[in-house]
Amino acid sequence: MSRIVRAAAIQISPVLGDDGLGTARKVCQAIRDAAEKSVKLAVFPETFVPYYPYFSFIQPAFCFGGEHLELYERAVVIPGPVTDMVAEAARDTGMVVVLGVNERDFGTLYNTQIIFDATGEILLKRRKITPTYHERMVWGQGDGAGLKVVDSAAGRIGALACWEHYNPLARYALMTQHEEIHCAQFPGSLVGQIFADQMEVTIRHHALESGCFVVNATGWLTEEQITEIARDPALEGPLRGGCFTAIVSPEGKLLGTPLTEGEGMVIADLDFALITKRKRMMDSVGHYARPELLSLLQDRRPARTVHYVGEHGAVEPIGPSNDEAKL
């Protein structure tokens, strides 16, 4: 009998202007709401906690220092209060949760994706390898250590954020690990309809190429939030549209109706028999691959800024980073 997992791509708006925990509380409530619908996998938008740095898209860098510092104060330390809250909700509902956060590691912020298992355990914490365009003024770069697929209660899960999907080698790194469910996250409420159109093409293509399900979540800004963030009516336009919360089958078919505005969930039952059906025809990392002609080299070593030579001449890291020390 084929395995079936009920998944939800969740589109909601963040909580702005509080201590940074309001959005996390909203995430936990959404997890519990999804559990009432028998959902076993929930995916939230890119850097949803405490909020995506929309300010960096509409303001020149020298103008958004104050907003950037506020984001530092509200950012997520891993582990910490936010991850404890979400882990508890995942554990209480028996749900796998994929959450995007602004992670703070001492003096640097990162675009980070966290995968919580149904037990509440953090299975993976990965950082976006290359922040896009304006985001480079906000976040540091991730490394290849996070390009991993993990076994969870919902299946083998991989995750990428936003335009990482335009890095074919990053996608291929996950494909070679036989992901069954790919969790994609985009900010939403950005750029306009063209962003939503591009997003649809991107996630449907990955589903076809990888032979996996794709669960994609985008964020949503209310009109009041757009006004608050823009502070100038002339800057409000770029903060509308660009939402495409959806679930795609391994055959590239949209499961359910995508959500392009407002808050809500796209829910679908993922029948894993479709993975075999697709890969029987085309397995891009198996019988359809030509490794003697084309192959991928992935460096999984965590990036370190300082090393020292030990007593016996061995080169070792000088100490763990903040996240390594606490995990």
C-alpha cells in the first residue's frame, strides 16, 4: 500500500512591531489549526519569524539602519524561545514543521530554514547560501553543510529558499539525496504578479525534474502592514502581489487551488506512489543520469573564520560558533 501524507502550505501575515515572539505565536496557532485538518507536514514562508526584511527592498541601504538593528533585536537564536515554542507545537500535534527565520549568530543575521520533526527535534538548520540582491545588505552567506535531505516522520525532506531554486547545482545536490518532499519558501507580497508567475514555473519544474512533491509557502502583507513598512505611498506598489502558495505533484500538477492573496492554507494528500510513477519514466539522478559525463562536487565542510594549530600540529577550529555550541 502506498504511503500518503497530508501536507499544508501556509500563507499568513507576520506580526510587526512587537518583541519578535508574536509571529512565532501565530505560527504555533497555525500548526494547531492545521492539526485539526489532519495535516502531518506544515511549511511556512521564507524568514517568516519575526518577518521578512521588506524594508531592504524599497529603501537604499543608508536609510534602513534603524530597521536593520530592530531586526537584530527580534531575530531568532537557535536554540532559543522561538524554537522551543515551535518544537512544542510540533511535538503536541505530531507534525513535521518547516519554518523560515531570521537567525542571529552573534553579529550576523542569516536567512535560515529549520526542519522540526514530529517529535519536536530539530532535524536540520540550514542557511541560504547566497542572499539575493538587496538581501546581501541584511544577511550573511550560508555554506554547503546545510544542503542536506533529512529523514522525517513525513518522509525524506529537502528545503531551499526563494532564488536558491535558480541555482541548479543546489537543487541537484538535494535531488541526489532522493528527496521525496521538497519544501520551498518565498517571501510573498513582493515585486508583483511576475514574481508569482516565475514562482509557479520554478516549483513545477523542480517537481518534474526531481520527481518529488513540492510544498511552497509565501508570506502575505495586509494593506495596513504595507502602509506601515513603506511609509510613502509611492513605495507601496512593490509590496503587493508575488504570492503563490501551492503544492505540486511529481508530475508537475498543482494539487488544489494555489493561494495568491490573503491568509489561508493549501492542503493536499501526497501519494508517494506518484514518485515511483514519475521516476520510472525519468530519474534524473539514476537511470537518466550520465555520471561519467556530468557529476556534482559538493563541499559540506562548515565555513569557519578561524583555525589554530593544536599541540600536536593538527589544524582544528578555534571553537564552536554560537549555533554549534547550543545544538
